[in-house]
Amino acid sequence: MTHPGHKNWIAVASAEHVRIGRAHGFMQVGHGKAGPLRRISPGDRIAYYSPSEAIGSKDRLQAFTAIGVVKRGEPYRVDMGNGFCPFRRDVLWSEVVETPIRSLLGLLSFTRDNPNWGYQLRFGLFEIAEEDMRVIRQATSVMRMASVA
């Protein structure tokens, strides 16, 4: 579903952290920085890319691990103890099948014909085209996976 004026984003975090956010209805980027979250508006869509299973891990998961729509409200802080108070935004997460990016490299405008496609992922959050979000949504769709089985 397209909403005029709403944007599509890729956020980057380990799968372990993304799963925690999915389970509790929030997103967090850049180790809890507020700035990137302020670029996002309610109604915007988020797709999470996870380069690894766990933060600091050397494994190479390289998969889309979540898709959702940002809920109303502003970024807010959460006290996690020991002086760590990250910013978060609430998100309505969809049910997804975690999907490797490799199968989509030729279909996404930000990766197609780009041998350095991973570079922009280092920023932690970047805007993508509507068509790219559609491709990611279809690839991670639980309904699509059910029809393949």
C-alpha cells in the first residue's frame, strides 16, 4: 500500500537486535542515536537489513530481517541501565521470512550493477525507492513462502 508523502527506509542492525525490537514493537538505529530516527515520520516504512546474527559477530547473515510501518509519535528515550539511554520509535511490524539480500541484488536499484552496494549500509539508515521496498516486501512475505511450500 502506497501512502503519498511517506518514505521507505533501510535500517541496519544485527538480527539479534532486530528480533528484540520486533518482539517489543520498536526500532532503534545507530546504537540508539536520536538524529537518524528524527528523519523518519509516522507512516514511513522500514526494512531492516542485518549484516550479522549478533553485534560484533564475524558471521555473515546479510539478510532482510524485518519490515514495518512507523507508528505515530516522536523518538523517545529508554533507560536500559548503566547510563545507556537509547532513542527508539514505535513500529507496527509485519510477519516476515528472513531473506538473504544476495537473491535480490539484481532487483534493487541501490544494489543493481553496484559492486560496492554494502558501502551505504554503513550509514545505518538510508532512504530507498518505493519499487525497492515493494521487492523487499514481496521477497520476505510469509504468504509468498506459504505458496512455495
